[in-house]
Amino acid sequence: MSSTLMSGFPSADADQVSLANWRIAPYSKWAFQHVREIVPSANVPNAPSDVWKLVSEPKDFSSFRFEHGGRQYSINQFLKKSDADGLVILHRGKVILEHYDNGMTSDTPHILMSVSKSLTAIVAGILFEQGKLDPEQRVVSIIPELKDSVYSDATVRHVLDMRVGLDFDEDYLATSGPIVEYRKSTNWNPLGPGERPSDLRTYLAALKKRSGPDGGPFHYVSTNTDLLGWILERASATRFADLLSTLLWTPMGAQCSAYITVDRLGAPRCAGGICTTTIDLARVGQLIVQNGRRNGTPIIPARWIEDTLGGGDPEAWAGGDLISYFGDRPMHYRNKWYFLRERDIAFGLGVYGQNLFVDKANELVIAKVSSQAAPLDKDLIDLTITFVEAMSDHLT
């Protein structure tokens, strides 16, 4: 079916991708590469005259195998099992593997889902370094409109590390309730009959239910990152798409423009709406490997990288609500990045199989975008991490 999606003029009803089905398989296989045709978006320009040229040095992985769940996987078997649309592996700054499927090319933007959070936090780190924002600031000192919300006492740090005591169930399969209303406010879900349009910032200001104090265990709630986008815009007096372009995308030397979905009033979906090429996502990882510098020029602050890798609280993670997806791996979460403490590997993770892994010590970057059917699949998360660990061992 996926090969016929949106293929007619017009498409048959069964092949039509819409706001109502774009995150559901198999419609997602087309939608995740054409998000701007479904949801309004803001462009994140690159600098075509200053693209970071990556050297291509393909390696032969025909004999590479790794074990998971009692069976051996080749790279091709891993790609098929994880519904990968794109995979880029960099080692010591060179492209050693680049693979695309399902109609993707190196110039095709693909939605990053919650890897968007990790990129948004990079922008925050740059503003910290510029002195325009302080992680210990109270949110309401920047956005007074939130004084009567659940964020009334939270700091930017609480928002960054998912330690706001907000009562919110991040149930991706829910068909009603707060998360569905949240998606409607971001323009990701259609309105029901007779419903009035809402918007993201109004939704954030109306959040009041509390599950506990701020600064407690890790509690994953996407609204925190959309709020971070609002904080960054207010602190810099610049819209987020322009911040991302000016502070990261252009100086990094991105190959293509990116874009981010926006609500009806232009508020950015920083929690999941960034769309980029796979190779540009890998460039972000390579920048971290190089301690935030390109051609000797600092882009991502080294202090922010150091804090992300070493500043997290493993006890907050252990008491949090995502630990069941990662087994007994010692981890922490800092600045919207996950960190495997035994392997020293940082990563961003998005639903439906989006990933960016950075093994800084071994100069390894793995970027993967996918259109798997389930939003969160414990077995596929474990399979992907096992693949990354095996690739690190194989190369180093």
C-alpha cells in the first residue's frame, strides 16, 4: 500500500494521507517525508555556499553481525526490522555508511519527532553561553503569563531535564484526553465537529495539575520542550526557526534547509516537529564529537557538551517513568539528551524510531530515521542500542 500512497490525482481514499492518519502506519511512510504538506511549518535556512563537506569513505559491512534476542542480525536485517528510512554512520568524521529506503534520498527531510528536543536544547546551551538565558532562572521571570500554571515555580533547568512536577500522561495511543487536546493545539490533530481552534501557548498556560514537586524524578512530558521553545523565543526576542538557523544550522554548514511545524499562531513544535535530512542530523552529532567546533570556530559551547555528558542525575532517571524501555542500563537524562553511562554514549530518541547517537570518545555518530508502526517499541529500542554498541565495538 505504501507505494501507492498519494499517487493519484486525486489519490484513492484508501491512499490519501491526511491530518487524521499521518502518524499511523502505513500512511506514515509517506507522511514522515512530507510533513510540511500536512502541517504548517516554518523554514530553517541553511547556507548553500558554506556546506560542511563530509568525506565519503564507505566500509564493507557485509560480514558485520550482532546478536539480539538470541538471533544474529546483519545491517540489512536491522534496517528492515526497524523500518529504517535513512541511516548515516560517521566514523572519525568520514561517512562510512549512508543508506536510504522508501523513496528517501540524502536531500529528503524526515521528521525527527523527539530528537527535536535534543536540537532545541542545543539552542538553549548557546543562549546560556551568550548570557541571554540562565538555566536557574524561574520560568515566570521570562514568561509572566505562566504565573497561574503548573510552571509557576519551575526553573529552566527543571524544564530542560524533564523534572517538572506536571501531572500529564504521555500516552501516544490515547484517542481522547489531555494529550489529544495538546496535539490539536499544535496543529497535529484535526479538530472535531464544532470544536474551536486552539493554540499551543494558550494550552501551556492552562496546564495546572501537579503530580509532585519540581526537581523530583525524571518525568517525560513533551509540553516541557514546547515551553522551552517559547522561553528561547522570549529570551532572545527571535522566533525559534530563525534561532535554529542562525545559531546552529547555518554555522554548522547544513547541506539542506530544515523546517519545523508550527501551530495556528506560529508557535513552534519544539518537542517533535523538526524535519531534517539524515546526513544533516549526523552533522549535528559530528559537531558534538568535535567538542562543538567546526574549522576551529565554536558553535555548540564545550561547557554545554560537558554538562550534558556528565551533569545528569542517575537517581532521578532511576525513579523516572521511561526506565522500563531501557532495561537495567545505567543512564541519566540531561539537557534533553539520554546518556548511557557505562558506554559514554549520548543520544536523542524520537517515537517511531528516530535516533541520533554520539559516541564522542570513539568519534562515532549514527543517525537513523524510521517509520516503524508503534510509537514506542521496547524491543526495537533495545535492538537499536545493541546495534550501536556493537558498531562501536566493531569500529574501535
